[in-house]
Amino acid sequence: MQMFRTTVFVTGGAGYVGSHTILVLLNAGYEVVAIDNFVNAIPGKDGSIPESLHRVQELTGKSLTFYKMDLLDKESLESIFSKHKLECVIHFAALKSVGESCQIPLDYYRNNIGGTINLVEVMKKFGVKNIIFSSSATVYGAPQYLPLDEKHPVGTSCTNPYGRTKYFIEEILKDVASAEKGWKVILLRYFNPVGAHESGKIGEDPQGIPNNLMPYISQVAVKRRPELQVFGNDFNTPDGTGMRDYIHVMDLAEGHVAVLKNLDAMKTCVAYNLGTGHGYTVLQVIKAFEEATGVKIPYTVVGRRIGDLGSLYADSSLAEKELDWKAKKSLVEMCADTWRWQSQNPMGFRGEIAAIQNS
């Protein structure tokens, strides 16, 4: 296990997984340079740093360097690399709505793939050859078997443009690592991140209607939305509703630090699943949330959405074996931490900013 690397460059640092990972990085002794284009982020009190990262600094008592910028702006990206001695990149920045990607696929390809190509070209120019990529279980598409391990075929049955961008980026990074010596490319395939930091100060804050189950449930719980829609109850699962592998965002964040600590001993290019290995149905998640919070969640069952799959859950034994990492938090903890965040911040990060502006 290696000692700390000096500075980690984090793209999409203001986002849900990015902000929680930066908190863990700072607590672990790393220095962080982060960027975000504010597509999904709320500006902080003075507008210079996103509110999520402002709170990360408060929670850790440590500072980070932040730039507002877009990966499609290659000139600004080069300027940042010229100012800092960066040793590793954690790449979160992406458009990430499955449904939206089906409506505006070109935007997803341009942003997610084009931004990544710019990033890698600048990394090459400045001799930075370590990258941890925020990938997704969507690269597996419809499962040929369960649980999903890293040997499962990828790319052959991706059901949406978002998933295909993750697959294409994985392939691009593999090709770069194969063509040029010295690269370390780590592909982290997330399952379904949920929960929030135990303080309730940072959490998932989707803009508009949530695309994922847990933030929708929590917004119903604080009465921002009247009820939850359950898409389909005729899947081959214990209660007919879709089953997913939900992982606490803090466990997920710790996975990135586990990679950094083992980076020097790792292969040139390797993929790891980050999940719990357990699947929970939509109705099981609703029940767990109600038990953890005492709040009743009204819901209506509607038809399946196009492309929805019945069950997806991970085999994460490779990460446990090679990174000494394993998800620890239970579904009840995921629900309780989600509720702590949402109940303290019913309108998300924008609530506090609006209060300050109106005071």
C-alpha cells in the first residue's frame, strides 16, 4: 500500500458522488483540485464555489481548490494543469440521466465522450497518466447471469445512450492504456448510489424531477411531490417490482480512496464493481424507508418504462480481494441518512441559498 499522492484532480466535483468522494479524500490527507460546470450544481453563498463543496470544507475543516469550467473548454483545462502538479485524475463529470439521454443522445455523446477525450489529451500533454473513471453498471446491459461480475460481457446490450457513453469511454481509456506505457486506468462500475453523509449536510440534490428511486422517495417524504410512481410490478422478482443493488454513497466514496492507496501495485487497466452484492426491490426500499423514518410513502403502480430491466446486482468480490474494500452500510442506514439530509434540506442546497438571498 502506497503513501498519499500529492494532489488529485476531480472532474464533476460538485456532484453527488463527487462531493462525497472529495470529503473522504480531504479526510484521508489528499489535496484536491476540483472542477464543475454548474449544470447540476448550486452556487454557494458567494458564488465562487458550489454549495456542496462549501459544506465539504466546513465538514472537513480543510480547503480545496475549485475552478468553474467545462471539460469541453480545453484551453482552460490546460491552464489548470499548468498551475498544479497533478498526479491522478478522478473523472466524474458527465450528463447522467438515462431517460434524457434517449431524448437528446447527441448532447450526451458530445459532452461525455468529447469532454473525456479533451481530458485525456491534456493529461497526456502534462504527463499525468493515472485516471479513475466513474463508470456504471449500465455497461453490462441486460444481464446474462447474476450476480454481475467484471467478466460479464459489456457493451453488447446497453439499453440507452447514457450507458453507451460509459461503455465507449471505457473502451477509449483501455485503448490509450494499451497504446502508451505508464498509464494506470481504473474503471469503477457503480451500481446504485444512495444515502448521504451522516451529518445531513450534503446529499443527493437532483435538479428537476428525480430520475432515481431514493431521491424521489425522499422528496415525497418531505411533500415536495405527492406520490411515488412504481414502474411495473410484473418483473421476475419477489414482489414483481424492479430489483437493484443499492450502495451507500459513503461506501462508494471510500472505494476511490482504496484505489488510490493501491494504485502503484495495480495492473495497467482494470475494472471493479462497486456494489453490495444484494438486490432490493422497489417495494422493499419503500418499506425500509418507512421503517427507518416513520414516514409513510404513498405510491401508485404504473406500467414499465421502455428498457427497464428486472434485476441487477453486483459481485464485488474482486474489489474486496484486490482493494481490501467492501460496502459496509445497510439499506436501513442508507434510508436513514437520506432522510436526515432531505429533512434538514427539504429544497436541497438551493433552500439555504434562497433563504440567504431573501433575508
